[in-house]
Amino acid sequence: QVQLVESGGGLVQAGGSLRLSCAASTRTFSSYTMGWFRQAPGKEREVVMAITGNSGSTLCANSVKGRFTISRDNAKNTVYLQMTNLKPEDAAVYYCAAASSRTLTPPKSVEAYDYWGQGTQVTVSS
């Protein structure tokens, strides 16, 4: 069982930045592909970015390309989502997720991830 705890959400003005962190409670963190998902009210949960265990491959949603960056520190069991130039449409609950299956590229489907955090709210004011 892997526990994931997100932090760093909050209220920011459009054009601003936030960094989300997700700490994992596992000794084998580097074996997990980690993903960031978001879900806005009335919408389905969607992948934002994901990264394989050795950081060799990343996945990025078109809507955040050039604005968001994912990284991980396996020594700290933590994955980060740096968000810049935030837009009102980025507002959502952001979830961290871990996938135990090893793939060359990160999966983008919700079903591929085995463990989820409780989510952190990101609000962007216009």
C-alpha cells in the first residue's frame, strides 16, 4: 500500500505560479510511474503530466505544454508539479497518483494508476 499526500495548492491570480508536491510512503518510490491529474467540477478526471520512475520519459497534456513541468526526487520520495502562467481554466482539484506497472512511457488513463492522493485545490482568479 502506498500513501500519497499532496500539498501546495491554493489561490493564485491568473498568470501566477504554484508548485505542487506529492510525498509518497514507500521504500520503492523509484519503481513507480507518478502522475498528476486534475478534476474540475462537472468534468472527468484528466491527466496533466506524468513521469516514469527513472525520469526517463514524461507525458504532458496539450493544455499545459510550455507552462507546467513535472519532476521527481527519488531520494525524497517526492514528485513535483511546477505550474506557471496559470489560467482560470487550470482551476481544479489536483491529484497525485502512482502506477506500479512499469512501462517505457507514462500511461495517461486513470485506470492505469493504482494509488491516489486526497487531492489539493487549485483556484485561479481572473
